[in-house]
Amino acid sequence: MHRYGTEFVSVSPLENQSRDTEWPDNQSVHFENLSQSQQAVFLDALDKQVEVGPDEENPFVFNDETRPQVVRYEGTWYFVRVAIV
């Protein structure tokens, strides 16, 4: 996939927990079904925004339309936001 620049991954709980149904099945996943690299970035992003440089591998690539958008972790749905600069 083409990389545009530094990507930032942040995670925030959904205010309305039933909104997880708004995403397609392939974009709404349980934490245990993420890859190991996605799990690591997700956990880091729970504490703070994660910065991924243009030469680094980001498991939540900005322009990947099939990447997980919402993740259920310990009973809560979280939105995974990816921004790019």
C-alpha cells in the first residue's frame, strides 16, 4: 500500500456502544482476532496516540478500507482512528 507520510493511531471508546453495528463485519472485530502487531499498537494507543513513521509498518494503514475500525476490548467497543500528516 502506498504510504503518504507519518500516520497517527488513536483509540477512543464509542460513546454509544451499540454503534459497533454501523461498521461492516470485516471492520468490527474483537481484540483477540487482531494480528499480534495490531494488538500491540492498539494497546499502546489506549494510553497515548501512536506515531508511525513513513518507513515503519503500521498494522492500521490509513488507506486500507478493510482495516479494523472498531475493536471490542475487555467488554468495550473502541473506535480506531488513523490520521495522516
